[in-house]
Amino acid sequence: MEYQITGHTRLGGLLGTPIAHSISPAMYNETFRLLGLDCVYVCLDTANANLGELVRALRSVNVFGLNVTMPHKEQVLEHLDALSPAAQMIGAVNTVQNKDGTLIGHNTDGIGYMQSVREQGCDITRTPMTLLGAGGAASSIAIQAALDGAPVLHIVNRRGRSWSNALRLADTINRNTACRADVTDLADTAAVKRCILESRLLTNATSIGMAPHAEHTPIPDTSCFHPDLLVSDVIYNPRQTRLLAEAAKAGCRTFNGMYMLLYQGVAAFHIWTGLDMPVEQIRAKFFQ
């Protein structure tokens, strides 16, 4: 069908900064076109200082929903009315549902990531994992991996403002799941190397290596990469980060954040509309 903006078109969008590179508007707007829904989705780049004001304004214009990305996944919680159980456990939100004026925070990042892992033929119940980062995306991935049966999770993070997040994340996992989680300082290169050598899945859930700083990598010493290691990066711009390029050179299988984006979007779309996204059509157009 032809896609048009009308007087009844409802608005949704992505909150974060920077977000001009995001594929989400193309993905959702094509879905609306295919399903004949009178909605439009846009990028809403905003700084932390303006986040609350923007959320209040979007509530007032009756948005159908929002996605939230870095650096707002944790800060947005205080501006919402309720959280889903998963979002409450993770402590971060990537999807906001407007339910009759009540803004409910959800987290679909972990769901999307674990679907991507399964598509790589990886059985998480048999897969020790090293996760880089302890922010919103990392927390959702870690908790979903633990809930899905990961036996061991090494959380690697810098000692800094988010160090306490990493410790809380490991504690939450150890108290609520059968997974054994621990925390390692990214600066302790020997310890990080041991974690990766013990793992079969390495995931970068930080922004290190994202454009325009694609020359950076969280793991400059690649001697710990081994052929049994599956290496992933939640970054999808560029599609092959330095981490993934160096892992592939070392003989590792790799994948980026594109399918995580697809599948977290599938879950978000269902939360907003109650409908199923035409996944194969969207995959063929945007994720090849």
C-alpha cells in the first residue's frame, strides 16, 4: 500500500544520542506500510538534561510507544509510570509502551540478542560466556543469558562509575538464577584473557568500536581468541567492528548487532500493537 501521513497518524520514535545512524525508522516505517498502520517512527536525538521534558511532551501528544538507546536506558526509568518484571530486574528500558496514557517500560534487548545467538547454532546452556560492559544493553543480555541457562558468565567492566553496576548485576544473577557470574576489571589484561580462554561466547555490549570511533577495540590483545570462540558485537555501525575483524582473522565465528536489533524490534512492535512484524520481509530488505 502507499504510505501517507494523515491527520490521524500516530507518532513513535527512538530516544538517544547519537542516533542518526539508526536503522529503526526504516524498519518500523516499512512495517507500518506493509501492515497498513497509520503510524510513523522518527529519531528524537536528545541529551540527558532534556530527557524528562521530552518524555512528558511525548506523553502529551499520545505517542504509541518509544524505543530507548544509549545513553538513556537507565535514566528514562524515573520518567515512566511502571516497569515490566524483566525491566525491573534488569534496571534498564529499551521499549516504552503508552497504554492509555500510562507509560510502561519494557526491555527486549536480551530477547533479541539471545535469538541471534540461537541463529548461530549456539546452545547457551552449554556455553560459558564473557560479556564486556555493564550498562543497559549488557544488563539485559546478561540476565536473559542467565535465565536461558548460561552456566558461567564473566562480566568484564572498567573500574569507574559503572563498576558498581557490574557488581550488582553479578549479584542479581547469582541470587536469582543457576548461572555463576563474576566480575573482572577490563584493565586486568591477564584476568580478561583467562575469562575469554574459558569462554565459548564473547560479547561486546559497550560502545567501544562504534562509528565514528571504529578504530577502537575493547580487546587489543587478540592472543586470547581461539577457534572455538563465537565473538559478537552489539554494534552494527560499522557492521564489522575492529573486534569482529580481528576475531575473524583469528579463526573465530562472528556476528554483529543487526539481528539483535531485528529481534528486539519484533518484540517491541508486538508490545506496541499486539501484531506480529513481517520478519522475513523486513530481514530481506534491511538485514542482508
